[in-house]
Amino acid sequence: MVETNNYVLIIGSSNMDLNVYLERLPKPGETVTGGVHKQFLGGKGANQAVASARSGAKTVFIGKIGKDMFGDQMLSRLKAEGIDTSHIFRDPNEASGVALIMIDSNGENIIGVAPGANFGLTPDEVKIKSDLIKNAGAIVIQMEISIATIDAIFRIASQGNAIKILNPAPLKPIPLDTLKKVDIIVPNEGELLRLHSFSIQKELSGSNNEKIKQASKSLTKLGIKTIITTLGKKGALIYYGDKDKFEIIPALKVQAVDTVGAGDCFNGCLASALSKGKTISEAAKFATAAASIAVTRKGAQKSMPYYEEIIKKIKN
């Protein structure tokens, strides 16, 4: 049991990623041959846990995996990264999660996921871990687990002092009562606009940049304190709802090879920096530098950079 409150707690999914690298992505009904297959450990939760641990934070992971070969590999890999895996549940009746991923020569991807045991993590199971949740320095949740479980986690976390981060991916409708408990939400551009559509149901107008700003302002009125919208090659945009202030975090120029896991890298490193007392601005800059390294490498967890690499990138 982790006793100090400077640890990062990641609650979410762990998958086996089955990747095929192609010159271009197929269109519906089309087969593109000549690809190269590679297998990597992934899942948004596990990816974020690896990013957090490698970037220097004491990291704990809660999730559910199958009692199968993939599950054994997931557990072994997370332990090797120095992550506390003692709170992972294993389901004898469900297979571990699998993601089928196709990546083109520009690093763009399309992904299909069979969540398996991931989606079996229940509200009652996370309630067993209440002390762990309440005492964390920062908590990151994604949406490859059930909405009921996500809501239970935020309810418990609200009783402690943890910085509560929601990465709303893959996006689905979120109850307003759940959103009100979130401190920082980290969507990409598309997720932000769809979340606004789900939650506000009001048309946005103007350029894409103006829509992002309108959506950010509207969503903070629901109770979310801060929104960090990741913009890929354009960096990130922070909106501080309490100050009615925007801050642009510029991206670092790199040649992307594989963007799978870049968002997970950002979220894990953001939480890592926040758990050490960094400001949101400082943490976002740290996370942006980390993600700029991750996209230059293949694979999700394998691409996550170490603390020394991130600091060197920032200095350069």
C-alpha cells in the first residue's frame, strides 16, 4: 500500500496492441497489403502509467485484465517499469483487452478495440481501493472503463485532495454530475467539440480556433476548473476557468513516425509533473515535450520517454 500522497494513480485499461504499419490507411471495403506487423503492450491506462513512471513519478495502476497469456505479459511489463501492480484485478472469465491498429507512413492511425476484462472493472471494486484513491497526489482516468465506475472513482476522489484528471477518450456521453467533480479535463480537439455537443447542445460558430475557445468557456461553466485541449502538431491550449484565461503551449517540431500513445504520454507526464508540485502551465510544457519525443518512436508504451530525455528536450 502506498502511504504518501505524492504518487500518481492511473485507473483504466490495459490492452495488447496488434499493429500493422502500411504505406497508407485503407478506405472502407479496401484491402491494403505490404504491411509490417508488430505487437506492443498498450491500453490508454497502462500507457499513461508507463509515461508517468518513466517521467519520474511513483505510479500505481488499477485495472482489470484476463487470466490469460496477454494478461501475464501486461502484468510483467508494468512491474518491470516500476509500477505498483498490486491493485490490478484479474478476471478468469474474460479475455484481456486487445486493440487492432493500422498506422500509415505519416504516423496517422485508425484503431479498433475489444475491451474484454477492462470493461468489467466495477464501482464496488474501486470502492475497495478508496484509501488509495483519496490519498493520491494526482489521478488520471480515461474512458475505456464503464461510466458507472468512472463516476464512482471521482466521487471517492472528491473526498481527498488529489488533482482529478479526466482524459475523455474514447469519448462517450458523460453525466454532468460526474463532470463537475473533474479538476482538469484533457481532450483532443475533436473530443472537446463532441463533448460540448453532448453536454451543452448548443451550436458553435466561427473558425475552428474560435469554436475551441467557445467550447472551453462553456464547459468550465459546468464546474470543470481547467481544460487542456491537445492540438497535435500545434501543441496544446489551456483554459483556466477561474481566471477566464487562455494559454498556448507550442509544440516542438519533430518528424512523427507513430502517433499512437501520444495523448497517453501527455496525460501520464502531466500527472507526473503535477504530483511533484508543478503548476499546470509547467506540467503542460513538460508533457508536450514528452509527447514530442514519443511520436518519433514506434509503439505506445515502448515510445514513452524517460525523465532525463524530457528535461534534455526542454533545454534544447
